[in-house]
Amino acid sequence: MQPQTGFQLYKRLLSYVGPYWFGFVLSFIAYAGYGASQAASAKWLEMVVNAVEDGEFEQRALLAVMIVAIFFMRGAGTFIGTYSLAYIARQAIHGLRVDLFNKLQTLPVSYFAQGKSGQMLAKLTYNVEQVTEAVTEAVKVALREGLTVIGLFGYMLYINWKLTLVFVAAAPFMGIVVMIASKRLRRQSRKIQESVGDITDSASEAIKGHQIVRIFGGANFEKRRFHEASDRNRRQFMKMTVTQAINTPMIQMLVALALAALMFIAMHPEVMAGMSTGGFVAFLTAAGLITKPLRLLTDVNSKIQKGIAASESVFEILDASDEIDNGTRRITGVQGQICLENLSFKYAPDLPAALNNLNFCIPANTTVALVGRSGSGKSTLVSLLPRFNDGWEGKLTLDGVPIEEVTLQSLRAQIALVNQQVVLFNGTIADNIAYGAMSDASREDILAAAEAAHVTEFLDRLPNGLDTEIGEGGVLLSGGQRQRIAIARAILKNAPILILDEATSALDTESERHIQAALDEVVKGRTTLIIAHRLSTIEKADMIVVMEHGQIVETGTHQTLLEQDGAYAQLHRMQFRDEV
């Protein structure tokens, strides 16, 4: 896909304003009134000067009413225009932010593996807010000051079109300055947004890993890393400030030169002869008044460029390819037979194979344990079943159906997962057990799952039992307690396929014994895949698959593998020796 131009990006950004066109029209009318009031004030000054010069003091009542009306028009225009644009802008930003978050829910797992979470959070928060300036402040100033310039310019043409052309002569030079500044501002805005992502990454990692930071003396390192990220952000901001600071006085200087030429020509006797005193004063007043909106209009450019740069990074995510789901078959109530035929998988074409020509079948309602050293391919294999990764070679079937033919939603509805890195959400214990599609589960079912996972053993010690808030990521609970809640969540789902990736890794010996007893009951009547380093937990498995370097080297029961005295027996002896 070719990169979009700034105009295309801004046009796409403004499309979020489309549903609120009425508010935009209202703001346009309001700011048109504001711009007209500026021109009316110059006209009022002309009438005042002429009235004083001609001694027509009977007009004082009219002039008094006019000035009140002018300021009322200006105030009403400012309020209505500002409120209308702020409303439609926040609606647009809300829509953009929601679209971005919803998009994150549809991206493939590989996208998250490649990207930095801090950068994603920065786009969802900071970058989207930068867009706000482009569709609020920028549009507000462009409308208000642009219509003011049009009103004043029209009035100047009305008074003396020849003198007005002197002012117009400076426009091309202003355009060149704005064009040069635009390119620099957009480039610098992009760098600022990247630096904000680096700050978010650094802070997030240091906060989440605060215990590791302190125990390994990493505080100084993290301080230095954060300082460097923040300093990069500071430098980029200063570069942008320099560009903005130079841009404004250059525009003002061009306007000043145009005003100087205007004054010089206007005060020529032949020119003065064709104008009344009031008209002359009004013309100069209008010319003076037009300088401020012109200056503000040039400042709009920086806001627009920031918004364009921010929208570019946001649209980059929105345009990313969704998780591939070419499946057309919906499955329910599967038996749970899983077969692999010549199955191979690489995370990238230039990387070695994570899985290499795997062939075996798992009968329905059996428990299979995957063992092997780290990096042997166990986690990769189980990640293919719910299609967290795609692009394998060979066949992977569920009840004889190739899983790539099955819709992702119906496939994943048949699978429950407990992984080593327990994921809990800010809420109550009950909320985390009955998570997602299970949120409408009855209290009795939630409690039954909690009992099966031995969660109830520590509920009595908590202030509100199942309704106890556990904090972000379950920070208020121990590792073992968090893991038991995750197991209870899997039990409640009651899926025909259960994946346990080191499900008892965070449990102490006593808790593990209780959980193991629970799991012995849970695995009955379903197909279970267990990844375990602690071999004592999988001795009762119907089949044990030993993996090395992405290949299957042994299969069998615990006893038969020990009798073979192969790779599994070696692992068992090493672990037994370590435990002793």
C-alpha cells in the first residue's frame, strides 16, 4: 500500500466528522457572524469618524446600538461555534479511539508479538489526542479566522480594491513559508509521537517489573533509560518549537511589509483625494485587524500537521490486516480428536522451523502431556490449535476437519486455556471466573467452578468472598491464588478441549496437590493437552509426547517411556535428582 498524502490523511480524518454535519454547519454560520462582526466594527469606526467630522451627532444613538450589536454577534458566534466544534470533535475522537481499540481485538497474535505495547498505548492515548487539535482547534481557528479574513478582505475591496491588491501581493510568499514549515512540522510530529511511545514503554516495563528492578539493582539503569527517552522527547519538542517560532514572525514580517507598502501608497495625495477621512481610517483599521487572524491561520498549520502525523500512525493500525479467518464451517459439540499429519511451522521464512514434520493423533477424551526442554516446540504446537498462529504446512484436523476450514469463533469456543502467564483483569474474583462469553453464568456455576479449582479455600480470608476486588492483573492475590482463578475460569467454560500450559507452575506443593486432584476430575470426558516441566504432574497422562528441536522423539505412557530408557527417562532422572 502506497503511503497516503497529508491531504488524503486529513480528508480521511475529517470523515469522522461527517455524521455530525449539522454541528459543523452551525459552527460555520456562527463563525461567519463572528467574521462579519469584525468587518462591521471597521464600518462602525468609519461611521463614527465621518459623523464627528461632519458634526452629525444625532447618529450617536444608532452608533451606540451598533457597537452593542457587533459585540453580541461576536460573542454569540464565538460561543456557538466553539461549542459546536468541540462537540463534533470529541464525538469524532471517541469514534476514532473506539475504532482503534476494536481493531486491536481483531489483529493477529503476530502483530502483538512484533509491536511494542507502549507504542500501541501511546497511539491509543497521546496520538489520538493530537488528532483532537487537528479537528477542533485547527478547524475552529480556520473557520473563525478564515471567515474573519474574508469579511475584512471583502470590506477592504469595497472601500478601495486597488490598495487591497497591495496586500494580496504578499500571499504567495506566505504560502511558501507555510509549505516549508508544514513538511518540517509533520516530520517532527512523527518523531515526537515515537518518542512518547518510548517513554510509555520504559515506564510500563519499570512499573510492571518493579520487584525485579529492585532485587537486581536495576533502578539506575531504568532511571537512565527513562531519562534518555524523555530527553529525546524534549529535544524533538524543542525542534518543533523552533520551527513554529520562526514560522510566525516570518509571516508577521511579510504582513508588516505589506502594511508598510499599503501605508506608503495610501497616504499619497492622489489616493487620499479619492477617500473620505472615515473611509481612510476604516481601511487602515481593517488592514490592521486582518493581521491577527492571518497570524493565527499560519499557526493552524502546526496543529494540522501534528494531527496528520498522529492520524498516520493511527490509520496504520486501522489499515493493518485482520486476523485471517477463511473458515466457513461452524462446529459445536466436538468430540476432540486431534490429528497432525506432516505438520511443520516457521515463525518467519528466514527462521529455522519451530515444528518439523510432526505426525501423531490424539484420540478424543484423552490426556496428552507435551514434555521437553525449553524451545522444543511445545508451546508453538498448542498455539496452532486455537490458531493463534497461521501458515503451517501439512494437516491439522479436529474430528477429521481441517481447522483452517473452521471459523475462528466456533473453533475457540471449543477450547479452554490456562497458560503459564496468568492473565486476570481488574474486577472481582467472580468477574474473572465468569469472564467474557461466560459473564451470564449463574452464581451457583461460578461457585462450583471455584470449588473445583480450590479457590474457595482462600475465599473465607477475603473481605467479600467472590466479590472481592483483585486489582490490576490480580496484584492483590498471590501467584498460586491467581492461577487457581485461571483454572476455575477454564473449568467454568467446560469446553471439550482443555490446554494447560504449566497450569500448576505457580502453586506450592500443597496447593499443587489439591489442584492436581481437581484437574484429574476436570480432564475426564475431554481432550486435554498439558505442557509441563514438572514431570510428577503428568504421570497419569494417557500419552506423553517428548519433543526436541521441533520434532517428536518419543511417545508412550509414563511407565513405558521409563522402561525405554530414552529421552523421557533422562529428563525424569535429571528432575528427580534435582528435586532430591
